[in-house]
Amino acid sequence: MTPITATNDFVIKFANVNGSGSASANELFAKSILRMGVPVSPRNIFPSNIQGLPTWYVVRVTEEGWLGRRGGVDMMVAMNPQTWEADVKEIESGGYLFYDNSKPLPRSAFREDVTTIGMPLTHISNATYDDPRQRQLFKNIIYVGALSQLLGIDAEVIETLISQQFKSKAKLIDANVHALHLGRDHAREHLDPIGLRVQKADKVGDKIFVDGNTAAALGCVYGGATVCAWYPITPSSSLAEAFQSWCQKYRVDPDTGKNRYAMIQAEDEIASIGIVTGAGWNGARAFTTTSGPGVSLMNEFIGLAYFAEIPVTIIDVQRGGPSTGMPTRTQQSDILAAAYCSHGDTKHILLLPEGPTECFEFSAQALDLADRLQTPIFVMSDLDIGMNQRLCEPFTWDEARDYDRGKVMTAEELEAGRDFGRYKDVDGDGIPYRTLPGTHPSKGSYFTRGTSRDPYARYSERGPDYTYNMERLLQKFDTAKALVPQPIMRTGQKTASFGAIYYGSTNAAMEEAITVLEAQDLHLDTLRVRAFPFPESVRQFVLLHERVFLIEQNRDAQLRSLLINEFDLDPARIVKILHYDGTPITARFIARSIAEHMRGACVSAQASERVA
């Protein structure tokens, strides 16, 4: 067995018990490497209960800056006896197993092709601390100290992080620093060096480290949202909480101390979307945040907002479904449910951010689009983006940017006698004018209804009136194609007959997979779709290639279904690459899957040529 040797390029996985206080210690470990100028990509894998079940924290250290899951584990920090067997099995051959050897384990518990690193963490902690809770909490810091010594992480860096974390609790600073050095000292005196190292670099630059939910919440603030109504649901709850936190900082009148926002935790998801729909009708910029089960409950109100043409923004942080599914696992599983949400002929605009920066940008843009198009807008994030911190470009905002309120008829225009038909297309883009309550004392009023009507909002069941309205809504949807974020195309290094389409959180692994494929002399053009409806360029991309791989994190290839349905494409042209076990997709999986198809296609082509 040859031990793995790597500097600034490895994966460490922590196996803990939920509720043991390990989360903050593991995050401290990840941030310490980041402070040494080395990019990290951590992911928290946690159960859907409060405490007692297994939890994992995976830290990918990569000087190249890859943000996706790599797959495989180079060092396992095994702190949970319940998952020991599975955790040990996951280690790459030549990797390392760090564990608490306070209690002896049989030889059969280990692997011969893995280096074991035993440290009596429980004994050290029990000998130092009397309080049972302190023993558990500081044991976590002790193993962080040991790992920092083994990997070459500067103690000063971690000490600084501890000081910042506990700046309001000075006593905890000294206690945590002491525990840190307990671990470092033991590792220095009793543990052999290993082949994994962290070395100072300058690969982080001015990038920021933030999760997508926090970023989206800030985007809503900058985008002008003043109303948020929500019901708690994993993994979106922290977005609403972050919005409230940002509003307390930026939306409180400095002179009066009064809030300039409304934050309502409704009794359920149905009430929350109802509140947001009412606020949007009244002229406020309003949003709700939820996940798949919440969208299911919101269907009727979303249909009302679509047909009555009311601005609504819905941020869907997707998780595993259907039903309760896997509340704390990630998937891209709500694409079809959101695109065609509600009964009847409905189509909704979806924005597909790939990380925190686009969560910030798209959430702000969604509020503009909702007003401009007078319709519900979905921002389709997911758990991997929303709840995991990652490196990203700093957020930017143009202070001269004006909010796009769309076609709102003013009192002056009404007074001047301008014709007002609430559901009348006046310039061919499908978008009518609206008025806000109280605009004029006697003009511009109309009934808002969920039933069919004529262009002047008068109740009507006449077929021509209904057809006019439905076709106008389609025209509005077509207008949206030029307003939503456009797809990003990348041309392969060599002329390619194959293409790949992907979206959202898959981007992180896909960027790395492209590099892996090119190293194998396998080249393809790629297109990252960033919104639905799809512009014509997406259809052209498919038609320009012999085969197009569509990489998704769901069972039913939902975006593929959208493409085929919207463009009437030949399904045989679009090859499914699907990953849906609840973990984020890996570059290894994508590269291996595409390589197998491409090589198989080449063999088939060569065989056909020989026959010919």
C-alpha cells in the first residue's frame, strides 16, 4: 500500500453525530484552510431530525478552485461508531483514517490499504474538563488541533478565527485556543507525519465565502422587496431568516426606528403565497421562499397570480422528493412542477442560478421581471447551493439602477383620458397596463378575478374573449425570452459533434468534468441554460450537434422533457445523464458517463464505416 501524497488537493470527510457540536468545529477547520489562501468547497450532509442521527461534513481542498464534489475520500475523520463500517469503506486506497482510539477496536474494523491514525480524544478531553457538555464540545476542537498539526495549518490562523467567532465571549476564546493546542501538542509528540499537506497559496483573491440562501436574501433586499411571507421548510428557512436579518440592517428608518418591511411567518404555505399575492396586487415587491412540498400547496394561488397577472416572486430551494422525500438532500426535482404549476394551460418563468452570486443577481432580477411581466417568477435554487458555503465572486450592484416597475398607468395618464383595459395588449408584447389601488379617485378601477374576462376585466365566458386572453399570455411568455438571463455557451477546444446542456448547481462539477474530458482528448461544446422560457439559441444548439448530453439531478430528466416539449425536438438527439441519490453530482460521474457514451458512439461509427 502506497499512502496518498498530495498538497492542496485532497478530500477530508468528518463523520459525526448530529447535535454533538461538531458543525462549528468542522467549519472552523474549513475556514482555516481558506485563510491560508487555498480554496475549499465544503458540504454539510445532515439528517432531517434535531439530533442523534449521523451527520457528515466534506471538505474538498483544491488549489485549482474546483467547487463541485469530486467523489472519494482521502481522509476520514471517523467520530461516529454507528457509521464506522460505511465510513471506512469510503476511503480511497492509500488514504487515511483518523479516529478516537480511547476504546480499542478489533483488527477487523480496519483496512490494510488505509493508514490508521489513532488518538485518545476522549481520554484527553475527560482528563481536562469536568463538565460533560464541555468534554464533548472541546473534543471537537482537540481533533481540529490535531489535524491542523498533521496537515501543516498555521495555529495562528485558527486562533484568529476563534477570536473572531467568540469576540463577544472572551472566556470562550482562551478555552478554545487551549483545546486547539491540546490537539496540536499531542499530534506533534505522538503521531507520525502523513502525506496530505496544506501549503500557503494565493488562490482565493477577493472572492467571498457565502451560502446561496444568504445571497438570495440579500438580492431580495437590493431588488426592492419589502414583503416576505413564508412558512418554515427545509432547506429554505434560512433564506427568510437571512432576509429578516438584512432588513434589520438596511430597512429600518434611521430617524424613526420603524421597520420599512413586513415579515410574516404564515400558518402554512397556502397562506404565505396568498399574502404575497395580495401584496403584489397592491404594488409591493413581495416574495416567498419554500421548497417542493410548499410549491405543491401553493398551486392554486400561483394559478390565480398567473391568470390575474399579479407580480409574485417564489424562491424554490429544491430538495429530494416526492412528498416529504429527503428534506435534507439536494435535487433538481421541481423543474416541471414549477414550469407548469397549477391546473389548466399555465407556463411560468424559471431562473436557474448556479451559485451564490447568481442567487443574489437572479433574486433581484426576479422582482424586476415579476413587475415587468406581471406574473409569478420562480428562482430555482437547491439545497446544495442554498445551504452550503462556497467561494464566489463578490456581489456588485449598480447604484444608478432603477427598479423596473413595468406598465403601471398613472393618475395623470388616466386623467388625460388614456384608454385603460386591464387585460388589453396595447403594443404587441402581451403585457397589459395595470393600475395600483388608490391611483385615481374614479378612474382605473377594475375587478381582479380568477375567472375569464374580456380585455377590460369584465366577466366573460365568450370563447373569443377567453382565446384572446390565453394567446396574449403566450405572447407575454414569448416576450420573456429576451428578458431572462441568457444561456452561456462554451465552444470545445476542437470541432465537436457532441454537445452538453446543464443548469443550476450542476455547473460546479460540470466545469471540472470538461477539463477531465479534454485531458482524454474528448471534446464537446457546452451550453449552460439559465432560464425558462428557452431562447431560440437553445434549440439551435441542439440541432447543430449529432448528440447532446443533458446533465440533471433528478430521475425523470425534467429539463430534457421541457426542451422536447417546447421545441418539438427528437428525443433521440438528447442523451440523459442523471444523478439523483440526494448527494451533489460529481465531476467523476459526469466525465465517466459522457466518456462512455462518446467512445461507444465512435466505435459504432467505425463499425458502420467498415460495413459500408
